[in-house]
Amino acid sequence: MVGNPFFQFILDVFILSAVVITAYTCNFYYLAVLAARRREVHSVANLGTPSVTIQLPVYNEKYVAKRLVDAVCAMDYPKDKMKIMILDDSNDETSKLLMDVTKTYQQQGFQIQYMRRDDRTGYKAGALKNAMYATDTEFVAIFDADFMPPTWFLKKAIPHFSSPKIGLVQCRWGHANEEYSAITRAQALSLDFHFLVEQKAKSNSSLFMNFNGTAGIWRRECIDDAGGWHTATLVEDLDLSYRAQMKGWKCVFLPDVVVNAELPVQMNAAKRQQFRWAKGSIQCALKLLSNIVIKREININAKIQAFVQLTRHVVYPFMLIQFLALPLLLTQGVDLYLLSFLPSLTIAAYLLMGPGAYLMIMQNVYHESWRKKAKTLPFLLIYNAGLSVNNTVAVFDAVVGKKNIFHRTPKYGVLKSRDDWKDNAYNLPFTKVTLLEMFFAIYGVLGIMIAMLHGHPVFVPIIAIQTIGYFYVTYLSLNHSRFKRHKSMIHHIPTKEEKMANRVYKAAMMGIICIIVAGTILALQGYNDDIYPVDRMRGHLNGILRSSDTVVIQSHLNAIDKDIAVVLDKIPNGNPVWIFPTITTDLGSMQVDIQHMRTSLAIAETLPLDSSAYHVAMMDINGRADTMQKNLIEAIPYLYVNLSNMIFATIWITAIIAIFAILKKRRDKLTNIDKTGI
């Protein structure tokens, strides 16, 4: 237990966070067991070639839109049974490109239709909802712009509608550019876990599974019966699939039908995608969970799994809470080991619950190729940890009901490692969230130092994984940003404004790096001058408690005297606790205790070791040392948040915000030029 009520509250929240994270993690392992044990083969039926409408929602996808249409039109399916709808909400040259492609394929006899709305109401969900008014086929297939369906897709997927109650067939996502970079490999592994563990387990049981928004086929009757596409959330796919299953429809996942897609290669694009998924899932939880809970036809296991899936992104706020709380608790000497006498068991438990269990799952999922995939696991752990800030903001956005804006994930047609995209249109700049990620990265460095200097090195790897993740995400968010106007011409001569924006961008990056380096140096210097002497005093007091040698105790007391003098030079009133200070944390009174300890030590030196008076003197020394050690633990947090540190932190944060403001101003100016031409 912790004596200070504030730190007791921190400890309680830390334990609660650990319980929640562990519960969601164990549920994933439960699904992994379910997926491994239930190897159900979905039945097929000879349905012939029923009519199918293929809907292609597109918004500003000039690099991949034609590739999608070409792939769809290349499908091995009768032209008179296949209708293609291009749902274009674009406001750039993508529209002209798609109109030309539509005319070309219409001339070749394809039933292809170009549809355009007056506005983007409802975003993707609105486009799909609008298209349903003109859809009269038995089935509806949907592909996002970055997908490349194979020629055999319809003939292989449609026979799985073997039962009239099957409303959705979801196919597995492949990864056309998985080997492009570390972040694409991490995303690919994460998506494989979702499809080959979660979707597989749920499809082969009575649990609810979700439509993934693309690479799937719907029965038209199912969409209508479930109430059609809704625009209230950012994940219309998850929303519709849950409403359909609440109506009694069955959703089927086909792990062997793989449709390749392009993974986001830009960190800011990947973060945007994750933000949308996280926020949308919480929105669906708020919208649907109450109805799922009270519906009697849904079994208890399905209700539990629905709750877990819809709320699983709450893990990210709890990850941040743990990350913030752990260093604070370590400064108080709180015992966080699973077994106090065996600290190594703590790290062993983390390894077993994390990487160890994932490796076992990967062996079952990938079979012979699992070792190659295992090399990506460290990247995935770092990537997921680094995204916790981004996804936490998304969760709070959903909870407070912030207005929905469907920000698509831009794709660049990048499939090979040598392909470049940084000068392409749609390149996203970093956002304000990057500032938070930078803060957590620097906080993590301090947390690592605290864990080491307070004698808890076993927690260093745990803190380091998230710290590396925040640095990694921050670095790529900044490095992948470009402040250039979107170019329509292939050969583009940079304007004066673009050249200035690039110079400002480079100067800003150098400024941020310099601020971080300077801040780190000053923080280390401040720790060495202000806090480390107090840590040394605690160490010497611990040495006194462990020793009965008067010479050794005398040397510890001499060292403590020197450290108290150093600290008192920095604290005019002698008390580091500047909010409601008490006598217990007053360094002047501690000096008096040191003198009493010297007096008792002098008496002890003149007495036989086996005398009762000797033991009384040593008990006095140990009692005062123990009390001083506890008082110093109480004082240390206030040394971190003293007036000078708060002033420095304010200046430091203001400088970074100022740089962000400059960059935003340049970006807004270029955007205004694009809109007005002035």
C-alpha cells in the first residue's frame, strides 16, 4: 500500500488498467484457440451466374482508380450479369479520369455506370446508400479504390451463398506492397491477425463478425432488411454487418479467397486510417451495444464478444495511463512485481502474455513461413505502441460526440520498394497529435531513467517499447510530411510559395530537433543537479539500514550531509514541497535528524556490541533512517515539478507549438492559393 492518497489513487488506476488490458489480450488468445480448433469448411452451392452489381466508391484516387476499374472489368463473369457502378465523389482530376475510363468500357459492351452526387453527404456510406436506389441485382460486391480483385473473384465467392440466410461473404485482404517498408510489414501482420484469427473464429461460430468495408459481397435482400447504409458512424461497414446479424443473417469469412490491396506507405495516412477505425468502433458501441445486450435471441457469448470487439480500442487509453503512471509509482518505491522475491517473473509474464503467445499463434497461422513473419513482430509491437496516442484521441473524439468527418486514407499506387510517393498529391502533413506523441516519447526517456536509477531495471524494456514506438511514429510523421500544393501536371516547376514552404519546413524540422536535443540535455542536467542528490541520499539511508558497522554508517552519514547541502543550495526555504509543505519533507529538520544519528552512533561506538544500550542506539539510527527515506520519497515528485522546471517546460512546449503554428500557416497559405488562385 502507498501512504500518500494521491499515489494510492495512481496505483489503483494502474492496476485497473493492467486488468483491462489483460482481459482484452486474453480474449484475443481465446479467439486464436477458437480459430485453430474449428476448421469448418463452408459449404458451396451451384448458383450459376446470378446478377451482381459491383460498387466502387471513390474519392480523389487518381493514382489507383483506373487500376481498380481495369481489374473489375477483367473479371471472368458474363457482361450481362455484371453491373459496375463508379460512385465518384472526387473534386480533382480523378473525375475526368474515371469518366474517360467509363466511356472506354461502355464502348466495349460493359454495363458500367458513372455516378456523381451534388455533395459528399454521408461520405462513403452516403455514396453507397445513394447507389442502392439504382441497384436491382441479387448481389452487391464492394471494392475500395486501392483493391485489385482477381479475375476469378465472383465465380469463387458467390457459390458460398449456399444458404438463403447468408447475407454477407467477406474475403481476406492480401497485401500487394507488404515488403515496401517496416510499417507496411507491421500493418500486414496486424491485418492477418484480424482476418486469420478474429474473423475466422467468429465466422465458424455463433459470434458476430464484421464486414471490412471492401472485398466482400452482400445479398441485396440482407442490406434492405438490416435497414440499409447508415451515415451516423465512420465505420458504416461494421454498423451494417452488426445490424444484419441482429436480424438473424449469417456472415461468412473466406480465408482462402484473397484480394490484394495497397497498404498505406505514409505514416500520417496509416494514422488517419487507424483513427477512423478506432473512433468508428466506439461510435458503433454507443449506437448498438444496448440493443445487442437486451436482444434475447443473441447468446451470452456472442454478446460478450460483440462488446469486446466494439470497445477494444479503449485499450489504448489504458496503455497511456499505465505508461504515465509507472514512472510515478517507481519514484515512490511501490512494489509492482508479481512476486517481490522474484522480479524476473514480472518480465517473464510480460513476455509470455505478449511476444511469446503471439509467436505461438503465428506458428498456427503461417505454418512453415512463421519464422519469416516472426521477424516483423518487433515492428508490430513498436508500431501499435506508437499509435496509442493517436487512437486514444480517436476514442475520446467518439465519446464526446465530436462531429464526423470521413478522412479517407490516400493511396499512391506504390507497390514496389523503389517507388517514390513523397512528392505526390494527397501527401498528408503531420497533425497536432504528433506534438502529443513527442511529449510521450520524451516522458518515456525520463521513465527509463527513473526505472534504472530507482533500482527497477526489469521495467525498462516495458517502458522502452512504448517510448521507441512514440519516437518512431513521431519521426515518420514529421519525415513523411511535405508542404506542397497538389500538382496536376507530371512535370511541375515549383512555385515561389512552394520553395518557401519547403525552406520553412526544413528549418522547422531542424528547430524541432534542436529543441528536443536541448531539452533532453537540460533535463539530464536538471536531474543530475536537483533530483539525483536526493536519490543518492535515499541510497545511503538504505545502506545505513542494511549495515551494523559503525564505520560504514559514519561514511553514509558524511555523504548524506554533502548531498543535503547541495540540495539546500537549490531550495531557499529548505522544503522541496512547495504546495502545502510539512515538517516531514523539510531538509533542515532532516539535518537535525542526521545530527541525532551521529550522536547515537558516537554512543554506540563506546558500548559493547551485545549490550542493550548498543541495540537501543542502533534502533534509533535505523528508525530515523527509515523515516527519512520515506519522507524523501514523498518529496521527490515535487522536485520534478518545481517552479523552474515548470517555467522551462512551458517555454519548451511553447517553442514547439510556435513551430507547428508556423508550419500550419504555410500550409494554409498554399491551400488558399489552390482554392482562390491568388
